[in-house]
Amino acid sequence: MKRGLLSGLLFAATIASVGGGAVESSAAAGWTASVVQEGGPSSMVVVDKKDQRFFYYEKGQKLQLKREWECSTGKVEGDKIKRGDLRTPEGVYFVKKRVEEKLDFDEYGSAAFALNYPNPVDILRGKTGSGIWIHSKGKGITPRDTRGCVAIGLEEISELGPKICPGMPAVFAQRVASVPALADDGTRAHLQKLMEAWSGACASRSDRMFEFYNQQAYGRSSGKSFKNFRAAQKKAFAGLEWMRIYNRPVYVLEGPGYWVSWAEQYTLTPKGTTEGTRRLYWQRNSAGEFRIVGMEWEPQDLGMEADVKSGAVKDTGEAWRAKGGGRTSLVFRTVPSKPGYAKPGSPKMIRDDKRMVNLEYSTDAVLEAVGEWVRKRPGVTVSNVAVWHVPYGVRVQMFEQEHTATGLVQGKRGLILAQENGRWTVVSEDWKP
């Protein structure tokens, strides 16, 4: 096998022998990863189980093969299916952390790094087990001599260890083909755009975020019903006046029968900030469309606040809305002579024989204007916000609480907003204790 052909190339599956539930067949057939001439993450690990070879890649101007070593994988050949089967799993995995507990030197050597097996697709396929590591061995390397982990020599782990960090991808395959595949068909670029769009919909607190999911599969991989996930997410959204999500570059790798996209992510809300790595696992539905079947979040201190302040990363919600992701086109007739409005969710059109107005608006832009109105009133908090269209604009109704010197004042606040010079402005308000 001419390993030089692998230098500077990223991996993709050419044989996806694992279907939605055909777990047993995957153990026998295995998964072959081939290469495509495309850029990748800053570093990654690739393992060829058949040839017992371990590859370490780093990215300069392109992803390049830096080291190749002998390795040892599970005592039993094939893809891991269940706990204790002594097989090494096949797929795309990520380093979670360095194992800090005391190690059996003969078995695990001087250092070990835990991976995220089982990943969401493994769970979806009913695979079990845990504790899959990359480690060394104090007694030397013998092919196919681990309980399912991947082991390299003491000298090799000493060299590689300082370069392994949380979030580094590790591709384990039965075989790594020596002949480069054809040029990428655009799937990676498509999934990069999909992840940016998902982030934008999430940042916009839009119900359209839920359209990105395979609801049944996501429920199984996450261990909770999609209905509960949706309710919890909507409750979290309702408690935020605004939300910003910033992504560093999105990377994509193909596994056996699935794809995974990931990015370092920074989220900013009125309640604070979070940062870490977000991973989305994708499979095609019966119509050939990619849907999210699993998701992972790894909190990390990534230093992204400086990128946000400098403008090096952009708000995905703003970009998504600018592309029309959050826009809803409504057509209704104005009634200048008498009040009235269509209730939320009602298809009723307000009639006027004189003219028709086509109003395009983003609910998120309306809520941002409401947020500005609330921030000008110290001590006021709002909840249960509802938005619907009325003549010449939109009506916002919400539950309001205000702490005053004489006690708590609460009731229903109504606002009418109209567009002025492309911005939503509060033009009238009402109050009901």
C-alpha cells in the first residue's frame, strides 16, 4: 500500500456497510474509508484496523500526513457492537479528555485519551459499551491485542500526547483505501451551510430550527422524546430577549452511513455566555434530504470572546435572517376606518375595498425592538410574549412585572409596532392590571 498517496488528503466513506439498523452486518463487512482531495481540521488521527496502522495528520496550508506508526486494535475483528466484544468501533470519533486516573502501565502505558464512543449514531444503532481510548502499552505493541481501544508505542504516545486535545477527530476504519476517490460531490459544502443555517435559526429562536431534525431518530439517540426536547427548547427561547451564536469554521467528515459536522461555538445571551464545540450528526431521509439525528455539546474554554469583539466571527442569526431564513410574508387588507386584527395563527384576512398591503416582517426583528423598549425601563421583566399582525403593523402582547418602591406591579402589556425607515418602532401601548 502506497501510504504517500494519503498525504494532504481528507477521509470519506466509500463503503457504508452500516445501515439504519443493520448493526450485525457491519461487524463482518467492516467500513472502508477512502480519501478525497479536500481540506480538513487542524489535526486528526486515522486508524487502519486491517493493516494495524496509525496515522497522524496536521494542517499547514493543507492537511498533511506527519506520522505513521504501527498500532494495536481489538482482539476480535470487525466493528464494535456490544460491551465486552473486544472489537474496536468503526466511525468518526472525537477526543473527550486525557484520562487522569492511575493506569495499569503494562496494559495502558504512560498516557490515555478517552473518545466519545458511543456517539449518537452508535446509540441510534443500538451499540453498547464505553471506555474506548487511544493509549500506549508498557509491554510493547502486539497487533490486535487490546480490549477494543487503539494502542501505540510509548515513544509514539510521548510524541503525540502533547498534540492531542479535546475535540480532535479520530477516524477508525477497517480499511483505508490507497487510491484517492474522485473529487468531492459538494456534500461537505452543503453540510457546512446546513450547520450555519441551523445555528442561525437557533440564534433567532425560530421554530424553523426544529425542521432540521429527524424527530424520531433524534429522540432515540438523545434518550428523550422530540416533543419534550422541543418544549424545553421553546421554553428556553421564551426566556431570552435575544441570542447570538458565533461559529468558527465548520468541518465535516463522513462516517459509515452518516456525516458529522462540527464547529467551535460561542453563544451570547442576556444571561451570559457559553463556548465549546458543537457537533451535529446527519443522515439522509427517504427523500434524500439531510436531517440531524444526533447532537453533542462539549463545553471548552476556547478564547472566542476576542474573536467576537474583533469581528473575526459573525453572528449566524443575523446572517440567516439576512438570507430570508426568518422572514414571513403576510398579505392582508388594512382597515384605516375601524380597529381590528387577525388573531395569532388565524387565516382570516381583514378586508378593505380601497387597497391591499403586502407586509414582510421578521418576528425576530420585532422581538429585538421589543427588547430595546424593555431595556429602557429598569426593573421591568416580561414573559409569555405573543406577536401577530394588525392594521399597519404588528401587535405584541406580554405579561409584565415591575418592581417599584411600593411593591410588585404586574399585568398584561400590549404594544403596537410599525415600520419606520426599515425599523420597528413602538407607536402605541396599553396596559391591563
